[in-house]
Amino acid sequence: MMKVSEILAQKIAEIESRLPVRFRRSAGSSFQSVLENSMGSEAAKSAPLIDPALLERTEKASATKYPLVSGSYESIYPRLSQAEIQELMPRINAAIEKYSEQFNVDPLLVRAVMKAESSFQPFALSTSGAMGLMQLMPFTAEGLGVSDPYNIEENIRGGVQYLSMQLQEFNNDWRLALAAYNAGPNAVKKYGGIPPYEQTQKYVEYVLKYYDMYKALK
């Protein structure tokens, strides 16, 4: 039977293999200190730590096509600090530029969608199962051929491609395309415009506000 310390070491290694940045830890560091160092002191105060029961459920979920498609992301992975996100921004920016050009989408619009969806957290996971930077739903990610929705480049490629599809579907009407990205194209068609969902209506306004902000900074 494996010792608790061996199990924790194994789980930390599994977590590290999924993260785009490495945990900063020294020999003998406790699991809690590893999490706190990765999260930043303020975030660490409110974020829950991993417990054995949750790890067991995660291990079972790993056999599915997309691990961790439900539940609380913060319970599995620490949120990246702003400093850690900044370390990743060159990689994120490069992917935004590459796929925006490939799918003919304004890169500032992609950036605004990403800000509204995940605030640039690569491992963001919503309670409905939306994953990664562009918050791809499992069936959407699979349909777009995204093999790992937590990989920065794959997630952005899938998200930009899906946004491009909505822009084409709704004749480049940004409001309708954004509503479709959030609520699904069928909902937009059903209501003949932005669906009467408060969350979707606010989402469209948030994205456009972020777009104006990024445009002003350009």
C-alpha cells in the first residue's frame, strides 16, 4: 500500500504535467505551501485545497475524453497569479495573432472574448463544464477537433474558429455572433436576436466594453 506522502507526490506530479507553468517548490515543501506559493497569498486565503475524495473523483474522470469537465476548477488547480499569467502572455498573444489571422477575426475581439470568458486563466472551468481560456464546452471542443482544451494554443484555435463560425452564420453582426458564442446559435435563431437571457445580454455588453478598452490601448 502506498504511503500518503507517496500519493501526494504522485498527485502533484500529475497536476504539474497539466500546468503551463511549473510549481515552485523546494525539497520538503508541504503540499499546502506549494499551492499557496503558486496562487499568491491573497488567493490562497480563500481557495480550497485538494482533498483525497476529490482526487479520487478526478482520477476516475481522467479516463474520459476531457478530464475535469464538471465541478470546481479551483478545487483541483490553483488559479494562476497575475504574475504567472503575465509570464504566459507572449504565448497567449502569439496564438491570438496566429489564429485570428487564420480565421479572419479581429484579434482585439478575440482578446475581449477571452477576457470575458476566463480573464486569461488557462485552466478556467465553469460549473457547466466550459473549459480553458475561451471556455469551450466539451461537445464544441470535440466538434472542433480540440484534443486538449487546457492547452493554450489548441483552446485558442478552437475558440477563434468557433467565433469565426458564428460571425459567418450571423453576417458579421458582432452582437448576434457573441450571443451565439455564449448561448448557442440555435437560441439566437429561436428569438431572432440576442436571447432574453440576462447572462447573455450582459455577456455581449461586457465583451464589447472590453473590445473598446483594448482598441483604446492599441
